[in-house]
Amino acid sequence: MSSWVTTSLNWPAIKKPAFPLNSTRHDGAVRNTADDGTPYGRNRFTRNLQAWPPQWAIMSDADWATLDNFYNVTTAGGTLPFNWTHPYTGVAYVVTFTGPMTESTILYNQHSVQVSLQEV
């Protein structure tokens, strides 16, 4: 999907996230009701953006270190946009993190990780 934002930053080469990888489209409609009770609406935005919450039930130390560095250093604490290709559809997007990553060490050299991404 095209975006007006361009960036040279790319999602790191780590293991694909676990299924399911859900997608949420933002509600881009303004809905109202006329005086006679007839519903009507219009587009609120020119684009209907998507969001994804990729998660990994098991991520290795190496992948965790790569993702953690990408978040904290490359994207300056998750503030800079980057190129991300949906791992199962192959569609490219420019996205940003919408909040901090969640990580739990579940076993030696294994982490459970969740991030939130949103199209820009």
C-alpha cells in the first residue's frame, strides 16, 4: 500500500510472528442521522489506515536483541517510521510502533514478545 511517508529504515530480518496476525482498520467514517431519521455518512480521512499486533510466542535471544536494538536505537525508541512487509501477504507498508514492546523471558534463550504497528 502506498504512503506519502518515505523512509530508509527497514524491519529487521527476524523470525515471522505467530499466527494469527490480526489486522484492524481504523473507522474512517463520520456517521450521523438527519432530522427525519435517515442515516448518512462521509469519509473522515482520505485513507483508511491499518494496524497490526504481531506477537511471538517463542523468540530467540538473537532475534530479541535484534528487535530490541531496532526499537530502541534504529527507530529512536519506536518514534521513527519504517518499511515493513506483511510476513504472510507480502504487501509492503510504511508503519510505526504505536507503543512500547512487551517482552517476557519464558525460558533460557526464549522470549515472548508483542509489538503494535500502525500504518502511517
